[in-house]
Amino acid sequence: MKYLKPTVVAEIGCNHKGSMNIAKELIKTAAIYCKADAVKFQKRCNHELLTAEQYNSPHPHPENSYGKTYGEHREFLEFTVEQHKELKEYCEQLGIIYSTSVWDLTSAKEIVELNPQFIKIPSACNNNYKMLEWLCNNYPGEIHVSLGMTTHIEEQKLIRLFEEKKRNRDLVIYMCTSGYPVAFEDVCLLEISRIKNDYADRVKRIGFSGHHLGIAVDMAAYALGASVFERHYTLDRTWKGTDHAASLEPEGIRKLKRDLMATYASMKYKEKEILDVEMTQRDKLKYREH
């Protein structure tokens, strides 16, 4: 089995709290200190996504709300296309990949204009076939899709759509359990093996989008065949907002990348029965009959 070099995506999402300064600090820290490969934001057209009732209702967890209604809360956390362009340019200055999750067709069309290296489809929207078809037809980059809260039949329909559009070789699919945070018994890592067995020869790469605590699970996910790792990322897990508690702070992202690279380096057979590094020890310690 050939192991691919791991890619770490630090998902900022909405953890910037609506502040461009915080967003840029998150990018800078991810690039310079954490050595992450990419950062990812989110783009939503809230009037397209939400019904009028949802938009005007209170946030279900008022302590995490940035507005009087759920719609106002979402708008407060939303960056404009011009702001996303500025963030992409800042990423390019720092040598880290910029990406965004798109939640609706309007947002997809807006972000495609920026031509990022890859665009992500969150689990909640992986059955928005109108949006998926438009991206297949109009966006030349990689399309990454999470498979949280998705049936096997829905998975198969998704893969077939990309195959019919001849875009499956640009498709990266992520094993995911949609919860914030997810208990270890609900991570269900062996789903990576199932997804790999079913789809590895039909898509570009297999990823793992984790909402668990710590980073030990990610090493096991890599050993099972995932090679793209997306983790929510924040500067402070105690900050106001629903995603911070399921996020890694900079030290966590740094250790995630460090440990994945160490695991990557170790995933091979011995080149010969006794390595050069062993010979000194063999000469010194190996049992010999007298």
C-alpha cells in the first residue's frame, strides 16, 4: 500500500467572529507556526439557505449568537466576496492555500470567480445536485466533499454524478461524522476502510474531516488510508461560537501536521533485512554462541 503525503487543512470557518483582523491572524499562525497546508473559510447566501422563519427566529443557542435572530447572526459572520479575495491574496503572500466551503449555488458562483485551488462542499449540502452539477461544469479545480450524515445510496449517487461529468478524478471525499464535538465511539474510523474499498479507484483522494478532541485519532485515520485532514481551527477554544469547542488551537494544528509527517515517514517496509542503523547495535548486542 502506497501512503500519500498528508495534507492538513485548518478550517477557520466562522471562527474569525466576523473580524478580518482575527481571520488574518488565524491565516498567519496556520502558515508560519502550524505549517498547515491550507486554510478554509465558509461562504453562505443566508437568504437562499434559510426560510424566512429560520432567518427571523432566535438562535437556538443564544449565548453563541452575534445577532437578535439566527439570520442576523449568520450575516454578522459572513464575509463579502471582496473580503474573501483579500484573504486569498493574504494566503498567497504567506504561501498557504486558500479555500472555502460553499453552502449554496450563489456562493459557489461567487467563490469560483476567485479560482481557488479547491472548493469544499460540506456534508449538509452534498445532495445539492444543482450546485454540484454547476461546479462540475464551471469550476476546473479540485472539489472536496464531506460524507457526514449521508446514506450509502446518497454516496453512490454523488460519485456517479461526478463520473458522469467526468470530474471524479478531481474529487476528494472525506469520511466524517457530523457532530460538534464527536465522542470517540462515534468517530467510526473503520468507515475510512469502507469508503476506500468502495471508491479509492474512482476518486482522487480520501480525506478525513474530524470533529473529535485531540489528534491521536488522525494518526489512525492516516494509517487506514486517509491523506487529507480537515480540522476546525481557532485561536481560543473558549471563544463565543458553536465551533470553537470542537476546534484545535494553533498548538494542536502544529502537532497534527508534525505527527502526520512523522507517521508518513514511517509508513514503509525495511529496504533490507537489517538496516544500516541496526548494524552497530547488532554487532554490539546480538546474541552469539560462545
